[in-house]
Amino acid sequence: MVKRALLVCCALAWISSVFGDVVVATWNMKWFPSGIANLRNEDGVEKQTIASAGRLLQNAFKEQTRKSGADLVVLAQEVRDAEAMTNYINAAGINGLKVVSVSNFKDGDVPLWQQVAILSTLPVLDAGYATWAKGIGVSIPRGFVYALLDGGDDGPIACFSLHLKSNLNLSGSEVESQKNMYKREAAAAQILAVVRKMRDAFPERELRVIVGGDFNTSDDSLEFVSEATLRSFYGAHFRSCFRDLKKSQKITHPGTNGFPDATFDYILYRGFERIVNRKIYPGAPLSDHNLVALRLR
Amino acid sequence: MQSLTPIEPMKPMTNDDYNWRKFCGLMSVMIVFAASCLFLGCGRSGDGSEGGTSAGGVEVVVGSETYVALRAENEALRRENQLLRRELISKNGRLPDAVLPEKGKDSGSVVEAEGEDTGYWLATNSKVRHNKRCRNYRKVKGRPCGPNEGRPCKMCGG
């Protein structure tokens, strides 16, 4: 009798511990689904890319949920549009996964093909996208997409998918390089302002927040030693998914053309207890970035 | 004009010379090794876990006071650099931390045009021709056109 009661207690404890877990994945998909900047590819090539990308997400999700089920949040960058994301979801074949929000950033009147998106299995309370504020001395490209998801008894989860300014520096000048850093710092400041506003809307409990994407900066590279983008998040009690890992264990952008290996893709979180599992899945040949996935409890 | 003294030809090395040189070489390597061990050992404080910093894969331990001072100096330099960067770009040298981003509006971007779909699109303003693969195809103000009308787009080749 006592044995049976103990077994029931253990089972209940296990169920309650895994209940509410969220698998989070972020991936810069490199001009998905064409793989070519600003151009469509042949239909057959694009279909194949979508199928392969879907399989990668499916395998990552399977591995993360091998021991028990969990909900999924996917933060995608460099995607063409909502149609591409719908096709991606169909290829992944994950139960309940839907498009929550896809941005519609434009260059003049023409939509960019470097949109950001959020996909999830969780119910959606609110979602949308925003471009970075204007009139701040610089023009910051793109913006971010956000979603307020229903996390059940543990309260809502605010998610952000972003793709910060690249390190493109055609003139090679130091001023240009500093401007790129400033653009990322200014973007981070705006995200933190939105997070503060969201937290004020839920004063009764600690709002869980996930910010992920291609930050185009790194917290352990000499090149970005003075940049405050990531540190401003850490200062606001966010934690990095790569905490306590060595440089060689967190390569998300394998080096090419003389550029070294780098960690540009991060999942930052706050309000969660801990990371249960984390892994980097190679994104080649589909993308020059790797897919980062982890399970938050 | 001074006459140059001729250089004496080198004497061939004997076995004794060779052994002596080898001994000196080994001794100097050992002295350097011992000195480095001594230096690293002195720098270690208490339990040996404090004040560690890594340089090129070698664990270098410095006195904790120096370490703290260096960290503070590093942080000050970082802040100074950030401030300089902000002053370079924004007028007040501050980040737009109180500025909220602008919420996006989903306005229709597909340009509806009458006429046959030829697979080519001529932008009315720039007279640039785009093909079906292009981001600008039917997204900029224009009309369907033939394969040789206007200037070809640099991205898609028209």
C-alpha cells in the first residue's frame, strides 16, 4: 500500500516537473527558402530546402522531447514571408505548431525577404511586429516580431525574435563599425523598454521572457569587447543559453572566407528556473547559421 | 681609407664543444621552466582558485588585487568606449532607452495591374525591368512588359 502511494507520488512529481517545459529553437535560415539574397530559386530547389529544414526542426524537437512532451517556440530569421513559414510548418509535421507572427518589414514599398517570425504550439494571447524607432540619429534595419503566449498556470510567456544589424562594413572604417555596434545597442535598449512595459502589464507575477535570434555580436570576442548589446540583457536579469560553455562548444556561425567561427545566435531568457537540455544542430548546407535549441523549465 | 681586417675562418666544432653547448642549452631550458613554475606558484592565492585568467590556453594566475584593478580598468574603458560611440552618433550621447519601437502596419504590397502576365515587370518610375524571381516583381509601381523593355534589374538580371 505504502509502495503504491510512493509510486503515485513519484509519478505526480515527475509529471509536475515536466509539465510546462518549453522547447525553444532559434535559427537564421539564410534567405529561406531560396537561399539567395533577394531572389527566388527554382521551385524544385525551394521545395527541397523547405523539406530539409522541416526535417531538421522535427529531429531537434524529437530529441528535446525524447523523455517527455513539451511545447515548442521557434524563433526564425531571414525568412521570405508567411507562406514560406506555413510550408516550413507543414514539412516539419509537428502537432499543433502554427505561425504566430511574421514581420512585414519593407524597403520603401517593397517587402524585404529578410523577415523574422515566431511559430509555436502554445495558445496566442497577442502577437505582432515592430520596426526600430526612427529619429534616434541612425536608421536601424528591420525590427522584431513578438508574441505573448499562454503558458498555462505558470503565466504568459513573452517571446521576441530578432535579427540585429550585421557587421557589414563596406568602407572598412572604424566609424562604420562603431555605428553597427550602436545600432545593435539601440535595438537592445528598445527591446528592454518593451519588456519593461509588458512586465508592468502583469504585475501579479514574474513574466517569463524569451529573446532569441541572430544578434550579430558575441560576448566573448575581442572585436565586440566594448559592445553593450548582450550585456544590457544580462544587466536586466536575462541569462544566456550558452552560459558556462567554452567558445568551441557554442559555435553558431561556422567560419568561412577567412572569418573565424562565431557565436552570433542566442536565446536569452528570464523568469524560467533552468535549462534542461541545450544543443546546437548544424544548419549547413541550408544555412550559414546553426540551429540552437534548448528546453526551458 | 681604412683597410678592413679579414674575417678569420671558423674553426670546425669538436666533440667537446658540441657537448658543452648541448649542456648549456639544456640548463637554460630548465632554468626558464623552474622560473616560470616559481612565478605561477607565487601568484596563486589561498586555495589557488582566485584571480585566474586565461591567455592562449595557459592558465595565468595573478594577484587578486591586480586582477580586481584590471577588471575595474577594463570596465571603465568599456564604458568610455560606449559613451564615445553614442556621442559619435546621437546628439545627447544617450541610447534611446525610453523610445518604443514603431508597431508595424500590414498594408497591401501587391501591385494589381491589368494586362497579360508576361513574366517581366517594368517599374514606371525607374524604367527598370524585373523578372519573376525578383523581390520587386509586381511589388513596385509598374506594368507587365516584354523581355527587352527598359533596363535590366541588377539583382535579377531583368
